[in-house]
Amino acid sequence: MQLANPHIKPGQEDVLYHIALGTKSHNLQYLFHDVKFVCLGGSPSRMRQFAEYLVSVLQIEIPSGMGLTNIASGSDRYVLYKVGPVLSVSHGMGVPSLSIIFHEIVKLLHHAGCSDVTFFRLGTSGGLGIEPGSLVITEEAVDGLLRPYMELATLGKLVQHPSRLDPDLAQELLSLAQADPACQAHNTYLAKTMCTLDFYEGQARLDGAFCDYQEKDKMTFLKKVHESGVCNIEMESLCFASYCHRAGIRGAVVCVTLLDRLKGDQISTPHDTLEDWQRRAQNLVASYIKQRLKRST
Ligand SMILES: O=P(O)(O)O[C@@H]1C[C@H](O)[C@@H](CO)O1
Ligand SMILES: O=c1cc[nH]c(=O)[nH]1
């Protein structure tokens, strides 16, 4: 894992502040040299649950009495679990939060001497014109203006970073979902994902604390977005995709849809059902990882 940053020099201390790790305080190579997959998702408890699930799917031995340890517990910003060659990491909500953890995980992998690492975002989203509980594998991430790049204000100028994802990885995941009986209870789509800076007005909701538009304006916008090929809306794919592209990392975004935004704004499905749906993305990515590890042994 190479860094596209000449300011980070070998031998100099590098502090990964938000995950409470560092090159002087920890032997990163010893701890992380074997990492081949990084799975990111918004919620700390979802990523712990995913780590627990991986322990059973990949049949990883955890030393008795140890349990799974949150390696980033020295900071209360994110959680980080290691299950064999997989990291399960929370990224919080929205692009700024994902951006910070992405930088620090890429630096961690660089200092650890890792190579050929694949990244996944396992998320939730609002669907457009598809039944709730469906999975969407992102073909292309676009911003709230339907542009396929992340615009970042850097040194007082807007810099555009293309949000390209690996088409082969997305296709492999789709084929796996289509072949897997566990995935046949729901639909899986390969489509564009719109990434917004906000959950309420950014996603054309009428139920925020503020709203200066009407139902018909909302529907005109959402229909236009849907007609452009977007099947779901969330808040991190643009940054995830553009950083994967910048770092030369194979990456995929797999999100479950919690509702159909053409039919409403509120997520009123019972919590247990939402948890079941969230496991759909986890099952698909865990099956993919299991298959890849099997192929490499
Ligand atoms: O990974 P998660 O499920 O947190 O992602 C989506 C996008 C926002 O972060 C959040 C909004 O509810 O859910
Ligand atoms: O509608 C939704 C649901 C989950 N996450 C989002 O960003 N939007």
C-alpha cells in the first residue's frame, strides 16, 4: 500500500490520532501485516456485529477468554476490529467522518506493509423505485448535483476527485448475489448511488426541522434523480469511491435500502426487520471474502 504523500517519510513518527495508534507507540507491521480486506460501515455496533459474524463464517480462532477487542478503544471516535485478514471499522455518518478514518486506515496499512487490500462499505440507504430491503451495489457514486466526483475545498480552491469504483469487483459481487440462495429472498441491483451532504434537505425530505419546498418539488427532483440511473441515496459513497480511486484500491459499496423514497420519508419499519436487512449486505460481503480466501489457499 503506497501513500501518495511525499510528506510522510519512513522512520518519522506518524500518529493515527482518531484510532489511537501510531508508528512509535505500536508495532503496526506485527499487528496488521496480514490484512487483505477492510470493511467500513457507519455504526459501531453494526461493525462489531459484523466482526462477530466473520469469526464464525471464516472460522477464526479467538484465544479463549479474549473475545473481540476494539483496537481503537484508546479513542472514542471509531471502532476497529481485526478478524484474521479482515478489518471491520466504523466510519460514522457523512463524508467528513468517513474521510478521516479512510486517511488513517490507508496510512495504517502502508505502515504495516500490506499489499493487495480490498475495501468495502457496508451501508444503509434510501431506495428509489425499488422494494425496501433490496441491496444496491454501487456502479458509480454521484454527488447531490449528479456529478461523478467529490469536490473538496483544498487551499482555498475546489478540487474535483473522480469517484470511480472497480467495475469487476461490483460485477463479481452481483454474480455472487445472483448465485447465492441466501440472497434470492431479496433483489440485488447494480446502479448509481447518490451521495448527499445531509439526510433531510440534502435528500429532498419533507420531515426535517426546516423545509423551503413542497411535495411536488421533492417528487420532481427524486424522479429526475431516478431517471438518471440512481437507485439509492446515502451519505458516504462519493468519498469512499474517490479515495479508493486515488489510492489505487479495489473498492465496492453495498447498501441495503430501508425505504422507497418515491413513497415516503420516514423509516418506520420495525427495528428487528431493519437489522435483518442490514445483515444482507454483511452476508454478501462475508461470502465474497470467504470465497476469495478459499481461492488464495
Ligand atoms: O453506514 P450507514 O448506514 O450509517 O449510512 C447511511 C448514511 C448515513 O451515514 C446514515 C443516515 O442514517 O445511514
Ligand atoms: O434514506 C436514507 C436511509 C438511510 N441512509 C440515508 O442516507 N438515507
